[in-house]
Amino acid sequence: MRIRPVGAHALLLDCATPALVEAWRSELWRRREQGDLIAVEIVPAARTVLLDGLPDPATTAQQLTRWASAVTAATTRPTKANPEDDDAADVVVPVSFDGPDLPAVAQHWGVDVSAVRHRITSIRFRVAFCGFAPGFPYLTGLPAELALPRLATPRPRVPAGSVALAGPYAGIYPGASPGGWQLVGRTDLVLFDVAADPPARLNPGTTVRMVAA
């Protein structure tokens, strides 16, 4: 992990792996909650974590250095193999698996459509970060061999609630927008509501299970 200053009141943590990003996100949110860290924003991404609104970035950088060994050690702890363990904490997303790209995904994986549905519903996903659009979750959990290419030509409009796959991620479109991900299904779950607190239904660190609707 490398710490870089960003402007006058922010630091950017460059992380070697997605697992390290999640370990830092979890630790920093915990430290802020218990009062060990003052930061207005803690924002994970694919390989970075941004800390913004720091009153003293230099002091925070020293704290991060002290916490680094414990955070790195957290990435080596075994994860639970059973996706049903602690499922009370999961957000369950009912999905109608009728997306237009479902046959193409099945062909890419070398299975039939029912096997695609089974694979997706067998995975316990985790929200790694949000981006692209407000409330759009990037979900990790797909095995590396199931990574998928984006569409050669993005669609001008993807309906809200579309469940999609691209690269190593699954995602759910919170609102209608252009998009180039492979669409495998749809859900009626509302993912973003400006009147809610927090507005996003699926925030970083949230575990997610998709079930056939």
C-alpha cells in the first residue's frame, strides 16, 4: 500500500489488490466510528481508497502506517466457504433471469442458461465500491475464470433494475442509463432514493445474494 497526498486535505491509498482495498475500507470505517480517525469521506474504488476532509493529512498518514500491518494481515484470514453463513446480514435481491445477453453469457461460460442462473445465485457477492452512476454497485465474488467482456457497442439505454456482468464484476443499474455490460436479468429492488438515509441501498462492504424471482 502506498499513501499519496491529494490536494490540501486528502490522501489516496494505492492498494495492490481488491482484497486490500476492502480491508482498508473496513478498518477505516471502523476507526472513524470509534473516533480514532477524522475524515469527511472514505471512498473505495477498484484499487484505491480516498480519504477526504482530513484536518491534518500528515498525522493521518502516520496513523495509516501504524495500522498497515494489521490491515494487511486481515487479507490473509480465511473467508467462510458457505455462502449461507451469516445470511441474515445479506441484502437479498430478487432477480428475473431474462436478460437479453443471458444466452451470450452462457455461451461464453460454456454452459446452458440454467447453469448461469445457478452460478449467479450460488455466489455471495460483496459491494466493493460504487461508481458510474449514483447507487451503482460494483459487486465482487465472480471467480476469475467467469470474467466477461463488455459489449462491443454500448446500449444507449439500459432499463433501471437491470442486473449485469462485465469484467470481474456484477452490477445493478439503479436508474436508466447508457451501458455496455452484459444484461442477464432485472430486479424491482429500488437501489437509489434521494429521500432515503443513506440514499444508496447497496453501499461498500454490503454482502448481496441474488435469488430467482
